[in-house]
Amino acid sequence: MSSTPKFFHQAMTGAPVLSGTVGSLIAILDACLVNGFGLKTADSVTVAGGIATMNFSTGHSFEAHAIALVAGATPAGLNGEQRILSVTTNTATFATAAPDGTATGAITAKVAPLGWIKVYSGTNKAVYKPSAIEASGALLRVDDTGTTAARVRMYEAMTDIDTGFNVAPTEATLAGGFHWWKSAAASTLARDWVVFGDDRNVYVAPAPHSTAAVSIHTIYAFGDLDSYKSGDAFPGVLTGEIVAVATVSSGNAAAGAVGGNSMRLVRSHTGIGTSVLGDRRPVVGNPNVASGVDSYLGGFPAPVNNGLFLTRIVVNQAPISSNGPRGLLPGLLYVPQSGTVGGLFPRGAVVNGTGEFAGRKVYAVPQSNSSLTAAMGDGSAFFDLTGPWRN
């Protein structure tokens, strides 16, 4: 799999359902990280003027900017990961260097997974590992035996589903590990979710209170920092909740969190010892404020240029006074302006990046600084869809 950023959400045909039931989060992680979903056989694939059009009489799972995994086509240049340009109910297009004509073969396409490895599995438990050869090797263990939340931990190494070295958070720090919320209620009611990632990082963003009118997402991060330290051997990072009840999120990676215990790093920048506490804040903006709610650069749109300002999120090895910044969260972008409400940027809105992200497409995820039940959200975070997330 490539390092191309990918996204997934609950409204894609064939996507697993997130609910307050045992195992629902692992089903989503299996689909998005490892297997893909929505596999269909194309009725035909035709190429004209550098654009391939896949035809599906029974519909498909794709949308613009998503990544499809195509197989079985001749010419072979049509196969592999392809970024979708446009869709109708029964067609999806992508750019290609293949010659004009009609492809042959039993051609299949599905929503491409991140290409991660499921290292260990148990009953409603799983351990996942990024596939990139450059990845640090940090492991994500998910215990999805609960209803409203799963429990997650990061390990430096593991020997089986339940045994490993250098766990974060430790049992003494937070018994059972971080909570990744799924639903505000133990029920089969479907909740909104979106997942973003590449071959080194994943962001899982559930909306545990989501209804027809409310879809506020809290964003959990796992993977490797874009480290400031050359050759950093231990850049693994994990965020999560320290409480089981889905109220105001302290583990949201798109909101500054100075202090607290909602982020862990595998090891210090020195490489000595075990896991350490981290905190996060926007490069430009106020700590402890959610993206798009922060008036550090005034309101949106900026009067001078009608603009949206985007900045990255820096992770510090706590305390910052003695350790300073460790690196940046890849792909996740913060808005140091207020007024980017969900009505302007609903979940799934794709807009042009600005500033250092000019020429890229970014994807909106509604945020709130006070309540996950706020109608439509009172701010937005964004993910870079174009990539790469690292230079």
C-alpha cells in the first residue's frame, strides 16, 4: 500500500456500523486498516482522454477524493490504488495513463484500506501495526469487549494479544488504558464515524452522540509523529479519554491539551526508559481550545482576505518547559479562528487548503469546545487529503 492519505466514513456503502455494542469498533478498524470494504465487480471499465470510468450497475462505495483499490484489469496500469475524481450512482472515475479503449478481465474495485497489519487477534480484541518500513514499530492494542467505549493501549513490542513490553498508559497510570468512545448509550443505534490515515498514522473520529441533527466528532490519534529529531526511534504517540463517559472530550487530538493525561509517547527523545507524558497545542493558536473555536487569529472569514487559516499541531514531551516540542501530528490541521461552524463546514466538506497547504484539498470534521451534543458543531478541524503527510 502507498503512503497516500485515505478516508472512510459510515455513509459509504458497505461500511461497518459503529454502535454501543461489543466489537463494533474492531469491525471498523479491520475494514479501514486491513481489509478495505465495498468490493464490487465492475460491469465495464473504459478509458478516454486519460480518464477511466468504472461502471457498476448495482452501485458502489466510492466518492470523490476517496481511494479505490482496483484489480484484475488489462491493461495492468489500471490496477492498484486510484484516487476517485468523480462519481454518479453507477460510475466512478479516476485519472490514468492507460490508452483509450475498453479494459478486459474480471475487474474488481473496493475502498482501499490503509494496508496495516493485524498482528494478533482474540475475541473482540486486536493488535494493529503500521505497514511502512519507516514506521517505528509501535503497536495499537484494542480491547473492544465493552459497549460504549473500547480500551486502547500502545506497546513498544508484543508477544501475544495480551502480553507486551513498555505499555502506555500503564496500569498504574490508567487502569485498562485509554477509552475510545463509540456511543453515548449501550445500544444498536448507529453512530457517525470517520477514519483518516496513511501507512504510519491513523485517526479514529467517532461521534458518540450523533443523531440526525448532531454529529460532533472527537479525534483519536495513533502512529508516529513527524519528529523534529532526526532518526527518532521512538516517535509513537497515542491519545484517548481518561474517563468512560462520553461528555466533553479531553482526548481530542484537534483540541489543545496542556497537562492532563490524554496523550502518551513511547519513549523520551533520549530513547531511555519507558513511555512518557505528552501534550499538544497548535503551532499558531491557544492551548486547550478546539479547532475552529479559537479566536487567536480572529473570526472566520478573515476580513482582510476572506480567508481560512490552517496550522499544524505540535506535540510536546511534557513538561514543555524542560523538554520542548517533540514533533508534529501528521495530516491533522487546526484552525486558529472562531466561527468555522458545522453549518459552514459540515462533516465531509472538502475545500482548498490555504497558506502552506495551498494546492491541497482538506476535509472538514465538526468540533465543539464544550459539548459533543452541540447542534452541528461550533468549529471544525481539517485533514489533508492530498498528502504526503511527511516531506
